[in-house]
Amino acid sequence: MESSFNSYQSLKKWKEEQIIKYRYDTNAMNEFHDFTMKAVFTIASEQLKIERSPSWRFAWFTMGSSGRKEQGFLSDQDHGLVFEPGKEEAEAYFLQLGEEISRGLHEAGYPYCEGKVMSSNPLWCKPLSKWKRQIQAWMKEESLETIRNLHIFYDSRVLVGKEEYIAELKTCIHKNIQKCPHLLTRMLETSMHIKKSVGPFGQLLTEEKGEHQGELDLKHAAFIPYVNAIRILAAKEGLSETSTIDRMGKLQKMKCYEEEMGKYKCNFAALLEWRLQSYRQSDIYDDTHYLQLKSLLKSERNELKNILKDGKKLQRFVIRAIEKSEV
């Protein structure tokens, strides 16, 4: 891979030329995205160095599918900044850096996050001390929004800077869960809705109208049920891994999960592979979430049906595991 680019536009051109090489390898695809996003960070930092070159320690981290190393061809932005507590000028600098990073990612082909989960948003760009207070407040409030933010943050992974900052913040989460296990129940309550995808006669349920009519919403029917369920188990067990596959691998080594995880791990790996291979060229992020069933063989449809049914079983398994932990 090239090591330097002089603009976001040149990076985007290179990215669009190279990305097709990774169509059959999810790990390589995500390494490619990591490289591209780090290149954006380098350009953004250079832009700001023209004005000043600070020495404050920091961590720029990614979340969402990027944090979990589950990106497909097209991915929107989910990232934040944490930096050493200090002067107000540090906060002003990192917010400016966050704005430049967000703009750079957008220009390089990563759409802005509709929920504004980006370093350009002060909610996701704070010194370590304020981040600690914010996470404590999220867990204390336990509202739909704050628990959702907790879910998002729990998938954070450092791309540039000090990994210890994120590790320290996740330790705060684990300690709170140990003291207040009902937080896991709140995480369950805010994330266990599954989009119905298999009908009473075993038929796959597709979109009934709109531009994706006849297609299956792979993100909400398949990916999210697995991702959310495994994230809750990871939080329960205090795991540091961020990818769903890695979390399943770690859980599989624990006696209470080993029987269940093998099957679910295979299912999720198949989903990741399907998404890459069913990709069709589009600049619209939402388009990447839909699967055209007519492109599948009968055997593939049956496999998909079983994966979707197993997603429901996994949810029930996680609910029972959390209920036992609170007894």
C-alpha cells in the first residue's frame, strides 16, 4: 500500500481503484479501511500543523462497524477523540482536529454519520477526565439515548494514539457493571428488537415497497441481532475485544458459552462473506445493507433462513444468561 497522499481527493481516487481487490476477504477489507482512515488522520494533522504543532497526548478511536472490523465496501463515519486533561486550548485544538478529520473522511468517501457520532461533535471529543464523567453519567441516567451511546462506545478501537485511554474508560464500564448488574438488563432492553425476517411458513420476508422492494434488510434482520447480543455478553464478561468474531472466540473458551458460540461464530462469518460478495456499486450507504434474494441459490436461501432463526435463538440465550447473573 502507498504510504503518503497529498490530499483527500487523491486518497479517495486511490481507495476507489484499490478496494475491489478485497472483495473476498473481510479481514483484508478492514485492514484496507484502517489504512485509509489513518491516512486521512495524517493529512488532517498536517493541515493543522500549519497553524500549530501541539504535543498533547491523545487517542483517535473508531466505533461502529469500523470499531468491530466489520466494514463492507461502503461505511459511514463513527469516531471520537480522547486526550489528556489540560488547558482549554487543548479542547479547542482537538475539536478543530475532529472537524478536519470528519471533513477529510467525507471527502475520502466515508459519508458523515447521521447521528453525529464523530470527532467533530463535542459529545465524542473530550479530555479523559470529562470522558470518565460522561460515561458515569450515561450509566447513571440509563435512558434510551445514554445506553445507546454506551453500546456505541463499547465497540471503540484506537486507530492512532494511546490505547491506554480507551482501556481505562472501558475499565470504568466493567467496574460499574460489576457493581450494578442491572445495567446489562438495560442494555438488553434497548437493543434486542429484531426485524422480522422469516414468516410463519418459513418464507423469507423482504421489503414490501420502496426502492429496496423484494430485498432483505441484512443489517437489521441479521447483523444487528448478532452484534448486539454478543456485545452484551462481552460487556458482562469484561472482554476487551471489539470484533464480534473475536468476542465469540473468547466466549467460546468459557465453559458456560462453549456449546453455543461455535455455531453462531460460523453464522456471523457467513454473513460477513455474503455482504462482500453481494455488493453492488452504489454511493448510497443504505444500499449496502440490502440483499437481492434472486441472486441466491436455493441452498443459500435455506442457509440464510437458518442464520436468521439462530439470531433469535442467540437473543433468547443472552436474555437467559443476563437473568441468571442478576439472581
